[in-house]
Amino acid sequence: MRKIDKAKLWLFLVIRLYIVFAGIVAIWEKNWNSLGMSILILVTMFIPSIVERKFQLDIPSEFEIILIVFVYAALFLGELNQFYFRFWWWDKMLHSFSGLILGNIGFLIVSYLNRSSKMNVKLSPALVAFFSFCFAVAMGAIWEIYEYFMDNVFGFIMQRGSLDDTMIDLILDTAGALIFAVLGYFQQKGKINIISKYLIKFDSFNFYEDKSYTGPFFKGISWHINGLKCFAPENKHRRLL
């Protein structure tokens, strides 16, 4: 096991135990809001592992650590422990990182479309980077809409009652998304190798069936293994797979 994988296991264990302890304290103090937030954080921290198994993805340990620390910093420290109010820069820091995280997810979506036999889509590196950028910025805007909704409907103060706060958040989201899109573009072109260990990938052995093919001499199905398109006649492909 690599050192980074061991570090991830210990970090996740410590964070989750600490959140469980916070939940027990919340029960003792009958602070049901804190208890609910603790449960929400624990559930959220399991989402990357669930998504990884369900969609046959390979989320690098480096990026998974960033995700979990981000959730911990945003929900547990930010919301539950009032770091958003204690430190004026806390929210800005998280918005800067969210653009980078969402940009990575945008790259994953395009990678799936490029690999899928059901989608006749093959985007150039420039368009992949552009989609990643647009996806991250759009998600940042949706989050600001969510904050506005929560403030006006439930009386929260997520936007600090200021248009400046919203605009600065969007600018930071955009800056983070732009940085990742530019790095991703040059990564695809083979000019740099900076973000490869953070990119979400498909499992090293991952195949999916293409639509059935019927030709003048034979019929069968095709599938993909590691991005390579293969074909087997209908009466043999089950044995080969």
C-alpha cells in the first residue's frame, strides 16, 4: 500500500471518529441541529466511495483526500463550528478550491462522453477544457442561487446579506475553474504533467458493451477495454468475456 493510501485511511478514520464524537456531544446537549449536521457530514463523506464503486471509477487518493477535507472544512468547521464567521477568508478559500474540484469533475464527464459508444462525441482538448470550465462556473452559480434561496426562505445568512459576497464568490469559482481548465488543456496536449495524479479515471479494467452489430457475413457485439474497441461474433463473445 502506498504511503498516500495509508495517510488517507488514517485521515478518514480520525475525521469520522471526531464527527461521531461531535454527534454524541450533540445528543448529550440535546442540540439536534448539530446532530443533524454531523449525520449529514458523515453521509456526505461516504459519497466518493459509493460513486467510485457504482460507476467503476478510480478516484486517486490525492483527490479523495482533497474532497473529504473540503467537505469537513465546509460543513463541519464552516457551518457547525462557525468558521465562516470567525475567519473572513474561510469562505473565499473554499470557493477557490471548489472551482478546481468541479473542474476535475467536468473533465470526468467529458471523458465519459468521449469513451461511451452510445454518445457519438469526440471533443478536442480545447473543447474538453472549455466544457470543464463552463461546468465548474455553472455549479458555482447554482450554489449561489441555493444560498439566496436558503437566506430568503429559511432566514439563513449564507450570503452575508451582501451582493459583494456573492460576486466575490463567483469570481473565485471562475478563477479556480479557469486555472484547472488551462492546466487540463496542456495536460491533454502533453505539454505538462501536473494534474494527472489528481484526475478521476475509469478503472484500469473497464468495459461496456456497444450496440449490437449485424454485417453481411457475421453478427455480434463490440465492447471497450481500456479505451480499445474490440469485437466478437455473437456465438463467441460470452466465452471471451
